[in-house]
Amino acid sequence: MSVIITQKPIEILSFLYKQNDKKVYSSKIAKCINVTYSHTVKIINNMIELGLVKKEKQGRTSYVTLTERGMQAGKSSDEILRLFLKKP
């Protein structure tokens, strides 16, 4: 599987990293990073395949959390965002 790193997946990883292992709804992620719910789910499903996030169902509700590998990627993503969004 080839991986292309784009802004929204990096924002998702960074957002989840900042949640400190809390369970988060996909819809909340979509709202916070300003992207559609369907696009967020597509990105999350790709991340599940890569072993970066896991989805946990409780009744009709699904929550997303980072795996250990995802925590490492999330930390790196957060640093990348801070580096590139920092004003000179």
C-alpha cells in the first residue's frame, strides 16, 4: 500500500494525539478539522489499515483512538503542523 501524506490526515493524527487517549467520534474530528464526515471516515479507514487508529463500537456509536503506532505518528504530525504553520 502506498501512502501519500497530505494535510488532512496529518491534522487528524495531530488532533487525536492532543486528545490524550480519549475516545472521539468521527463526526467531532470532521467538525474540528473542517472536512466532511464522509472524507473523515475514508481517511480513518485508511489509518485503520495502516495500524494507526482503532475504531471501537459501543452500541450504534463508533469511537476512534490512536494505537501505540498512531501515538508516535500523532506526535510527529503535531510537530510537523507546528513547524509549517508557525509564522516567520
